[in-house]
Amino acid sequence: MAMLEIWLQDQDLYDLTMISVWCGKSHPLRGLILRVLRLHFVENLILASDPDREGEAIAWHILEMLQQQDALRDDVTVARVVFNEITESSIKTALQAPREIDADLVHAYLARRALDYLIGFNVSPLLWRKLPGCQSAGRVQSAALALICDREKEIDEFKAQEYWSIDVQFQKNDSNSAKNTSIASHLTHFDSKKLSQLSISSSTEAKDIEEKINMSKFEVTGSKTSKSRRNPPMPYITSTLQQDAANKLNFAASHTMKVAQKLYEGVQLSDGKSTGLITYMRTDGLHLSDEATKDIQSFIVEKYGQDFAAKSKRKYFKKVKNAQEAHEAIRPTDIRRLPSMLAAVLDEESLKLYTLIWCRTTACQMEPAVIEHIQCDIGNANQSIVFRSTCSRVEFKGFQAAYEDQETFRDRNIEDEENHRSETYEVLNSLKCGQPLCVTEVELDQHSTQHPPRYSEGSLVKKLEELGIGRPSTYATTIKVLKDRNYITVKSRTLYPEFRGRMVSAFLSHYFSEVTDYSFTADMETELDNVSAGLTEWKGLLKDYWTRFSKYCECAGSVHIHQVEKMLEKTFGNFLFASLRDGNKTCPSCGEGTLVFKVSRFGAGYFIGCDQHPKCKYIAKTLYGEDDEEITPENQKNNVQEPKLLGLNPGSNEKVLLKCGPYGHYVQLGEDRKGHLPKRASAKQIKNADSITLEDALELLKYPLTLGNHPDDDQPVVLKLANVGYTIRHRRTIASVPKNLKPNDVTLEKALELLKGDDVRRCGRPKRKAVVKEAV
């Protein structure tokens, strides 16, 4: 169903109108609806799209299309039905309670579309003009990019602090015991003061404490046990599925949705039937249908026992800000379809994701796990030095049994870890207050405080969800757009902002501070929910937002590109000029100008060059150009290079310099000065630029070399050094010099012979032949 949406804006009245133009008369869906409606026995048209804003808009669009095409007979009754679960009882209940199309939901949809268009279609063109190569800045996309870039700024400003931890291994003073298990503990109090993470800040302090520990005698000063209940996790919604798949399966958000789509569409089972394996995977609703809940609990009783099944149906309520809850949570369509039963029909990735969903759905209707905790304090005589040893073990597995099932491919290492934890718990539980312990080992460990972690796809989705930015169905697309625009890169599952993305974020936060504020998008979603509830008039909402937003657009549009350059240089100065010696920004070429950050007037380049351009054309570093050179910590230090003096030309006594430009290294005869263009030659032929000597440079500067004039037209025959090797050129004719022929051996006679060979090509525009008019 193709639709062209044209938004017309009246600048005086701020009145936004949408015209829907329906195209594609042969579209299959349109044709199918029209053919069905022409049948004489059709009495009712039921519109059963999703019960959220977008679903309501789909139903409204279909009705609008049919009315425009005059395809609805007068005797056809149109009904709108909604249901959150695709179950027989839910659908029957919905059919018994038809309603009209909810105009408030449609208006909320139209308002969201209009706001997205107004923001995207006004900000993106400004980016194209002010920051060439930066392609777009959508509403949710800009907020997500700001999160990543702000975290990178925190990391840049972070200063690590040194601290030390002290761990001690104790043993019982029991010679009769055949097995003395070591008791691990950590220092919590020293000199009768409770220690914080940064209390021990140097090795000197740590060693002084170690000496006092070795001189002291210790005993058990206290022991405490407790129990806690760990509740089962909620069933999956789109965002939590993406987070878990990223953390446990290393799936990107977009890949998770792709695999989930395959599971939803279904596979052909061994009985030959094609069956959908999971419910709809784009949802923010946490509820499960009554039929599904009943079936899950019955399955739990059969497989794990009555004690593991929840005493009553567990119901989960929305935790996501602005959730629409149009669908039930993601679950298997049949809980009795075990992962092991699908191993032969699913690929590895699909089976892993299905197993994840199966476990989560089963666990959400089970009893909580019961955990036993024990805490032992070990101190010296006056308790000025205190250590603490803690341990926990599972008393009742509860929902954890679903994750430890053979269906989930349990890891042997986990079992070993649990056995060790159980042994340690028994040892701590056997200790008595006042029982002496001896120190067997003191471990001093040096640490440094860590900067805030960069976002992964999973943690970014979680943060967007917490802030109420965007919808679950948009997160994967948002991250994909940021990657495609080269605003971010993914390395080892971690999101790194590219400099291009940091420029966009800085531009938006400087000139569109309200739009990039995290609360802007979240508050907008709240306002749209108010429109859906009929509490806010949608055109008034648009007027309010556009009144404020248009001022930002006018302000940013009037900013000169030089002001943008200065703002970016001020924001990223430490990064841009990090490799300059002593922070000296004086141009090394002319000695008069200053190195500044510049936006190329042609293409999408950014560079650091001399501010005396065009008098001085020195370029120190190219950030992005045609080759889209990537800035990384590894190559950043090599980007800004001062000219290297190789020596003096014996003939003219001029300096011979090795320089690095935007297209690689080159050699230059003489220095840059006004009114004089020095001779230059590319050094791309030499792989290691540091190995270039004065003799190599003088050899390169010999070319182009005129060998003589062609006997046919007296035009010069030139030997040139090109990227592909040496070539002979005569007017428009070019011939390559064979690699086995040294350039010093090329004479005029040899060049003429090569120009007559087969390996000849022409360049430039051919001369147009004269048109001869015939006499009439």
C-alpha cells in the first residue's frame, strides 16, 4: 500500500494538514480488499490491526483509501476490533465488542509523524551545509548518539586513581582435621576505622598494614546467617530480548530481530506442518494470555514438580515508560515444544534464541529461588583489624531450575563452581565465635579506578528504555542507522563514536540544545500519550513544539561556517591537536600562520591547516576525505608531521623536504613562499617513507623529464612518474614503460618505439572533427 504524505505548513497559523495520495492501482493488498468488497455476500468489513497508535492509523488509512476510491457499498458495515493476544477466546471477545476508529489515537500518530518530519527535514539540511558528509539527525537517533558521545566525553575527562586491596587466607588451628580448607577474606576495618574503596592509596600504606597483620593473632569475632528470595525474571519484551541476546549470545540488536522474525514466521516441523514458534516479537507488553499462563504452569508441574510452579498466576505490569502494550510478551507459541525437539529443524542461531525465550517464559511462572547467606567477621584481640568472609548457596532452586535444565545445555564449570561454593559455606558455618585462625597468605593487589564503561548495544537499548526514548521496535533500526552513517563503530561488542558522530552531536547540543536533551524525546512521548488519551489537542501540541523548534532552526541557519569551525575546535581541541609538540600551533611551513580546524569547501573533508590560506596551503592532518580516513589512537600520532629536511639540492642550494599531505608523502624542492610554487613529486612509489634519502628525493624530482621532440609534429615527448609506474606521454598518447626497463635507459628512440606499441592509451577529450557541408 503505497502512500505519499505531503505536509503543508502555514507559517502564520501553524496549521498542519496531511494529504494522503494513494498510488499503485495494481498493489496486491489494495486489489484484494477491493475484490472482496465487490462480492455480493460481504456485509461487514472488520479492521483488526494493532491496538496502538500505529495500528489505529493503519485501520484509518485503509478506510480513507476505500472511501477515496468509492469502494464501500452503503450496505457494508465497518467495524474496528482490537485484541492483545492471538488466542481464540481473545479474538471472539473482541469480535463481540466492535467500536469506531479512535480519532485520538490517529491524531497521536499524525502528531508523531509531523514532529519527526519537522525535526528531521529541518535539521538534516542544516547539517549538510554546516558539516559536509553528515547525513541526518533524526529525533531518536540524535538522542541515542548524544548518549554515546556524552559517555565518550566522560571517559576523556576521567582521571584514574590508584588504590590497593588486601585479601588474607586463613586456616583453622586444628591439627586433627584431615582437610583444612582455606578461608578467603578481605580487609574491612583497620585502626578501628571502616575502609572505603580508596582508603589504601599507595603501596607504602599497603605494606605497613601487611606487617601489622603478620604480627597479629586473629579469631572469629562474629557470624551471621540470612535468607533471601530471588524473584523470577519478567517475560521478554523487545528491548529486554535485545539486551539478553547481546549479553549472552553476542547478537547485534538488528540481528536479534532478524532471527526472531524467522521464529515468528515459523518453520516446517517434522510432521510437515509450518508453524510459528514464538509470538510477535515487537512488543512492550509484559502480560501473557490466560491460556498460555495456565499451560505453562501445568507444564512446570509435570516437568519440575508442584513445588516449582507459582502458587498463583504471575502477572507482570509495565515497567517501560510510555509503553503502549499492544501485544503480549514474547513467548513460545507452545511451551511443550522443547528446544531439543527443534534441534533438527532450526539453525544454530535460531535454536539459541528460541532456547533463551523458552527458558525465560518458563521461569517467569515459577517460584522464587531461596538463597542462604553467611557472613563471618575475623579480627584481632582489640578488633582494630577486621576481615570479612562471605558466601552464599542455593537452598531452593525455584525458577533457576529452568536455566539448569538439560534443555539449556548446562555448563560443567557452573556445577563445579556451585560445589565449591557449597563446601565453603559449610566451612564458614562450622566456625565458632572465639575460634582462633592462623594467617596463611596475605595478598596485596594494586588497582586503578575505571572510567565509566562504553555502551554496548544491549546497555544502550536498556538506557534508551529507562529514559523513555523511542519505542522497542525502533531501537534496532536506530542503532543500524548510526552505523550506516559512520557515526559509530562496533569493536568487540562495544560502541565507539566516530569523530564524524561526535561533531554531529556537538553541533546539535550547541545549536539545538533542547532537541538533544534526553528529556525532550521522552517528554514528547508522554505528550503523545496524552493526545492518545484525549487530554491534549494534537495541533496545539504541534504549534507549541514548532514555535520553539523554529527559533533554533533560524538561529542555526544564520550561523557562519567559520563559527561552526571555531566551536568544534574549542570542543575537540585536545583531541585534534594532541600530537603537536608542546601544543605549538604555529604553521611549520610558513612560520607565520596558525594551525586551525577547517571544513573543506569541496566534498566532505575536514582538515587541520594553516589559517593563512591561500597564501599558505599547508595541511597538517586530514580527518575525512574521499578515502574517509579513519582516526584511531594507533594512527593519530602519525597524522601531524612536520616537514623533514633531507638535505640541499647541489645545483641550486635549495632545501629538499619530505612532507606528508592529504594524499600521502611527497618530496618538495624549496620552501613555500608567496608567488612561488615549488616543484613537488609524489613518494608513493617508496613504501617506507622514513627510508627516503636525499638521493631518492632528487631522483623523484627529476620527473617529468623531456626526452626530446617528436619528429612528426615537433611536440615534446615526456617521461613521467605516475602512481602505476613510469609512463611516456606525447600529447594525448600515453605508453607505459615496462617494469624490466630502467627509467635511466629510456631514450627518445626507445620512447618513440613504445608509443607505437600495442600498450598505448589516450587521455583527454578528443578533438572534434570539422563538419563538411555538402553543396546543395
